[in-house]
Amino acid sequence: MEIVKKHDSGGLVWKRIKLTSTRKANAKKRLHRVWQNEAVLRACAEPPPSKATDVAAGGGEKGVEQST
């Protein structure tokens, strides 16, 4: 292990550790969780589309026929 930055004040010592396949996989999973959480927060922050806008734009689910 290689010491990258050392604080003389007795604080944290940052060390560079070898990135193994397990650590890489764990980091990847962690990133995916963060991205998913951010996507949910963005979706919740957007105002829901109004019904009038959906009807005017021919709204409805794709692949579902609308009866008139």
C-alpha cells in the first residue's frame, strides 16, 4: 500500500489501495444505486403532466387502442 497524502496533525491518512475485481464490482453497484436514486428524485421533482395536455397531444398508453 502506498501512502498518497499524510497529515501531520494526526488526522486521516489517505492510502492508495489496489483495485481488485471485487472492489470494482462493488463500486459499480454503488454507482448504479446512486444513479437510480438520482433518477427517482428527478422524476419526483418534475410536475406531473396535466390531463388536458395528454388529451390534446393524443395521449394514452402506446399500443392501447382508444375507443371513441
